[in-house]
Amino acid sequence: MIRKIIHIDEEKCNGCGLCANACHEGAIDMVDGKAKLVRENFCDGFGDCLPACPTGAISFEEREAPEYDEAAVKAAQQAKGAKPMGCPGSVIREMNRSGSENDTKTVTKMVSQLRNWPVQIKLAPTKAPYFDNAKLLVAADCTAFAYASFHEEFIRGKVTLIGCPKLDSVDYSEKLTEIIKNNNIQSVQILRMEVPCCGGLELATKNALKASGKFIPWNVVTISIDGKIVD
């Protein structure tokens, strides 16, 4: 079948092994000091290994490949004595919200700080008046739900773009590069979740900053699944 799967450029690979560790399915092994995709049917095509690669040796390609075999992945994990994980961002968790923080009587009505539309990266224009002299926030869409003061602490005073590289299955680098190149962006803040797949959003934004040829201040803030800022 034709499907999306990772490609490893051996010339760029420095043998660090970070991608093999980041691949929870076990599709990648280190062979003769280089990363290799040795089990194509173990690769789910989500690319958790991409942001782990420091040299940019890993990319996506569409080609003939065996179908992802989730049962085989779980069997291999169990054989190694590992708890089957799949994507860490899909692990079920329940947060116990008790006490005053969950008391609706104490909740103060908040006003939206959103100042631009559309907010989805794939729908956003590459040139717009609101980008002029803007502080740009590039946020994973889950952050708005995980972090209680998202509007007050992150959106306020910024132009906001959101996305999820795992669900959209696209590389945002090209679109973000055009936005940064075509507008007078003052700063960029990347807001991501702690899950590995969110690294794709961080990597795309960093690549866009580099490709733009501009020197723009930027920083990354990571939000935990239970809604806290990770130090």
C-alpha cells in the first residue's frame, strides 16, 4: 500500500541514537553507527522521531510500504518486558479537579484576548495587517484547553496561530517561513504540550525562523498534560 512513512538520510545521520529512543514502536535500530528504519510495519507515520533528530536527517515520504501493524508492535513490546505505550499523547489520564479551583461560584468571567482570525496555521494568510509589528504566538491547539489562563498569559497582546502536526499531518515550516519573511514580526513564542508529537510544532517554527533569514527573539514554553508550565 502507498502510505506516509519516515525516511532517514544516512549522510546526515550522526549516529546519536535519539530517534531510536524516541520511536516508541521500535521501528528504528542503530546499525553500523547509523539510524535505520528496520521494521517498516512498526512505523505509524506520525513522526515522533522527527523532532528528536538534531541534524534533520529524518523526513516524511509517500511510498509503497507495509501497513502499520499495531498488534505486532504491542507483541514486540511485551516480549521485551515493556509496557505497550503507543503515542504518549494518547495515554488516558484523569485529572482530579477538587476544591476551590473546581467551584463554579468562584470563577470570574474572562474576556477573550484573541485579536486575529483565522487562527489555524494551515488557514492563516501569509500577509495580513495584524502581522505588522506583531508578537507572534505559535501554539499547539491542546494548550488552550490544558492551561487555564491561556488567554490572559499567552494570547494577550499577541497574534495567535495554532496547529497540531500529528492531526494535520503537515509540515508547517513553509507557511510559517512565509509569514515571518513577509511581515515585521517582533518576537515569536512557541507554546507546546509535553507530549513528543508536539515537538513537530516546535521544530517547524524553529526551522521557519532559520529559513526566514531574520534575527527574531523567540522562546519555547511547555505545558504539562495536567495544565502546568514545565520548567
